[in-house]
Amino acid sequence: MGLFVLLRCKNSKAKTMIDRVKILDTKILSDNWYILKKITYEYYKKDGTRLEQSREAYDRGNGATILLYNTEFNNVILTRQFRLPTFINGNASGMMIEACAGLLDEDNAEDCIRRETEEETGYKISEVKKIYEAYMSPGSVTEILHFFIAAYQKEMKVSEGGGLASEEENIEVLEVHMDDALKMISTGEIKDAKTIMLIQYLRLHKIL
């Protein structure tokens, strides 16, 4: 039986561009790492025309990301690691500077980001603030990302961080002045979307 999803606009007077979406068929193309599906579905345009399309969707679960900041020294904590997709798309070194992040797995978003923060950066934090959620690549990836910020102090450092060896993580921890982080966005040294969003959030809200 197909899955029906009704799209409703908050403004009842406005018409949606599509309506009566129905999943007709789902095929798993790969589940080697995460799950890649080919999905065939139908929907109706607002003029009543029926359309049928097939698209691929990559399901890696949902995730969380966080930017640690220190108001005394105006610093933020970032990470640097190798990212294969960027390497094959022109990033000569494949290294990316990013905010700490991880998949939720079976955890809720807050528990996940506390765990990932300690594993990746070595900082043990308790107070976190969720600022929003966002789909990062809605055209092809199902993931929704939960965004957090948290203040940190030197005494919260409990380990070197670097990620889990069991997950083959090799993460460098960076402490960067906020002004330098903003310059790194301008120069292209920081190209990761979630990281840019978090850094700009701190500046827009005058946190740093």
C-alpha cells in the first residue's frame, strides 16, 4: 500500500504547488554504509495535473552540530578532518574545518551533541542551547540537522579529543579567535555550511 502525505499550507487561502503525494515504489540501491533508495512517487499540481517522478534519496539518519564559544577570549572550537567527497570534488587536500557534529543514532539531539563534543573536542559540557533545525541538502539527503551552541571554559577540557579510533576518526581540534573564523569564511578556508551558519549566528546575535 502506498504512503499518502497531504501537504497543507499554514495560510488556508494559499494553494500549494503540489498536493496528494503518494509513494508508488521504493527500491534500495545500496545499504553498504547508509541507505540509498530510488523512490517513485506521484503528485498533483494545483491545476489538477498528475505527475509521476523517480528520485534517489540518501538516508544517513539525522544529526546534530555545535559551536563552542568562549566570551573571555572570543574564541570558538572547531575541528579539522579529511572529507573524501570534498577531495573528489576539487578540494586538493580533502581537509575541512568544521564545527563538531555527529549522527543521532538512538540518542536524542542533546545527548548526542554532548557525547560528540567530548569525543571530538575533549570538552565535557552540560549546558547546551538549541538554536534551530535545518535540512542541509534537501534535494538528495533526508538528514535534518539540530544546531546547538554552548559556552566553554578551559577547565572543561577532559581529554585531547580527536574522535573514536573504533570509528576510524582522525580529528584535529582547533581553538580559533572569532575574528579569524570570520576571515576564514571570507577567504574560503572554511567552506562547510553548518559551520558558517553557526559562526554567523554568534556574530548576528552579538554573542561574540
